[in-house]
Amino acid sequence: MEVFSWTVLLCLVVAMPIRATTESEEESPTEWMRWKKANGISYEEETDDMERRAIWETNKKIIEDNNKKFHMGLSKFTMAMNRYGDLTKIEYEQLQGAKINSNVKRTGKVASAKKLRHDAQKRGSNLVDYRTMGYVTEVKDQGYCGSCWAFSTTGAIEGQMFKQTGQLVSLSEQQLVDCSRSYGTYGCSGAWMASAYEYVVSHGLQGTDTYPYTSVDTQPCFYDRNQAIAKISDYRFIPSGNEQALADALAVIGPITVAVDADHPSFLFYSSGIFEEQSCNPNNLSHAVLLVGYGSDGGRDYWIIKNSWGTSWGEGGYMRMLRNGNNNCGIASYALYPIL
């Protein structure tokens, strides 16, 4: 079984003193069993249990190390163990939606950064939070399916529908998972969000009430055009790598579909604070999220992103990510929004 291959993870295991290892062995079975019970997890074979526990122990050490740095003022965010504590690296890549790591699809029209800047300056806002303005549905949960791309897409369209109609309605991610493969998507194996947008331009979207989420991609498409409640005419990319244009678009347009490099334990186990990962690669985009706001705290600018891993992850399902930090984790590398 392949465990996470991050170098820091291996170094931490090797560098652990014998005394600390002994203490961990004495204490962790209770914690391990507690964690399994809390998350409804069990393994049929004892060898599986041992292998998964080794992964969990390693992740627990990474979390503890970061939190020590946080209390010393050396880290700006905290981490916490969650239900993903025993995932292998391959399983985590599948959760992210790993297909968006290759063959980036950025073939649509690009919005004018100059016009976005002009329109945003007229508003003059240093704080944007669409959660407080009615644009954002509840935090959703993609389960163990790499469908983040679908949640990022529906979230932006939900926001635009609210902006136009004043009604906030949850749209169907499962429809995208089941029905958009001919547009270049891969169900639970990931996709570029522009492909999802192209599907919606042609077909529209039903609500989750008539096409509910199942977290699997093995069922046939049962889209009913007569029940479609959301339609878009087109979409626009934001100039790649331009954080100012991204902030301007967010302020002027509404929630924005974005992709980030989430291929780090710091992201997987993020709990609170302003996230910054020095190892992030702005060209290694592995996970799709929804950008819903920005602000500043103690002189540090941040983005507010909505994830699709349930409310137990991060700050109630959200993350504050460093803004104006040289495109931290590629937040501005692949960003787009729908046009109704």
C-alpha cells in the first residue's frame, strides 16, 4: 500500500526519538480506536488495520508539528485530524479530482482585466463575503468521489441565479457527474470546469431536489430537460495568474470557480487561520473549489474559499487562503465564471 510520499512526512518519521515512539505506541491505540469509531471506519484484515494506522500516525505527527509551530508564531494556520487521516496518496489524489492535473483546458474567452478593475473601483470594497449576502448554498460533501469540479461549477451558477432572481437554489452536481462525459469530464475521476460549463450551456441544470447527489459515477444519466431550472449562455476566464483581476471579478460578478494545488497534507488537514503552503506549485492544479470572498486580518490579505468536504473540514467547510502572496497555490491560475 502506498503511503503519502511527501518528503517532510518521511523525515518526521525517521527523526522521531525512540522515547517518543514508545510513548506514541502506548497512547495511540486508544486514539486510533476513538478515531475509527468517530468516523465509522473498520478494516476486515488486521494487516490493513496496521497499514492504515501507520498512515494515520504519520499524518498525526505532521499535524502536531504544524500546530507547535503555530503556537510559536511560525505557522499562520492550524491543522486537525479528520476523516481523511488514513488515506493513501493515490486515494487523496482521487478525492481531489486528479484529472485536472494534466492537459489544462483554457480555451474560452477571457474577461478584460481593465474593465473589471474599472467596475471594481467604483464599488471600492476592501471586504467581500457572499456568504452574508445570500449567494452561497450550504457546504456540501462530495464524499469519496473526485467530483470537486462539479461542486465548483454549480456553486458559481447558484450565485449568479441568486443575483438574477433573488432565489438561492441548490443545483445538481450529480447531473454533471452522470451526464457531461461527452464534453470531456470524467465523473469521479476529475475534470476541468470549463468542460462542465460547456455542458451547462447546452443542457442547463436541474436542482438537487430532482437530481440528488449519490457520490458515485456508475449510474446512467437521467437528466430531464423539462426540470432544468438553471441555464447559462457562456462563461469567461479571468486572466491567468492575475490576483487583482480575480479580486475585481469577485467583487463585481459574484462567486468564482477556481482550481488550486491542494496536493499537500497541510491542505488536507487544514483547520483554521490563513493558509499558506510554501511547497505549492501554481501550475499543479489538483482540486476545484469556489471562491466566495476576500478580506484582511492583522495585515494579512486572504481569500475565502468554499470546499466540498463537508462542514467538519476547515472553518466550517471553508478556508482562508493567503491573498496577494504571488498566486499562492495557483488560486488565480485557472478561474472562470458563468454568464446567464
